[in-house]
Amino acid sequence: MTDKSKRQRGSRTHGGGSQKNRRGAGHRGGRGAAGRDKHEHHNHPPLGKYGFDRPESVTDEVATVEVRELDEDAPVLAADGLAEETDEGYRIDARELIDARVDRVKVLGGGQVRHELTIVADDFSESARDQLAAAGGEAVEPEDTETDTATETDTAPETEPDTET
């Protein structure tokens, strides 16, 4: 048997009824996004807004680096002066390896650690801490100087004036 398009050659309406059928937008349910919340809802994304976006002033841009990358690159970084070679292994400040536009640097625990690494970063995942400790290294988070000075001044004991006469 021949295919449908071949069979309908010469037919005026190709099986669509009289020539008045299949006219206008009513045949397809309206023009554009008509019916998007009624009969065409399954063809469109949901209407309305949900959730919220945090303001840029409150969000921190966090760069991540895997401990495997730091372990593999440790000798090269030491040769370039970006890491310090110690008696036990290497000391790497991960914050110096990332762009200055990033607010925080987090070390993730992907891969294996073969050198004794002392890594300085703003944050570490639990698996990164475990891997560094298992290899004899250490995860160091720098102290935040702004909060330290603020807490020292806030918690300083006040001296009471002498009321003895």
C-alpha cells in the first residue's frame, strides 16, 4: 500500500472534511499562549513566581577546589613559589590560587591524597578534612580578624566606678 501523502495527492482537503474545516485559530485552540492555564497547560511552564533570590550584598561567591588537585599540583606549586615545601610535606594557601573576585574558598574531598599537606582555606568539607588527616596533613581555617576584634571589645569587662565615700 502507498503512503498517506501519496494517496492524498490531488485531494483538495487531505481528509480534513469540507474546505471550511481547519480554518482559523480555533482549530488549534487559539493563537500564541492562549489556553496556557486551561486546555494547553501541559505545553507551557507554570504561571507565577515562587521562591526568592537573595540580594548580592548578602551572598558570598564560593570557589571550590578538590583536595586531589592540590595534592597533584603541590610539587609544581612549590616550584612556582605558590606553595611552601616543609619537612613534613607542603603548605598550600588555597586562597592565593583562586581569583581575587571570589569571597570564599572551599576545599572538597574528591580524589586521593598522597602527600602530607597543610592547606589553608576558608572552609573544608568533612571528607576533605578526613583525607588530609589520614595522609598526615592538616586543614587550617584562618581566623577572621574582624569578628575577633569585635568580640574582644564587646566582651571587655566594664569597670564600675568607686562608690565608697
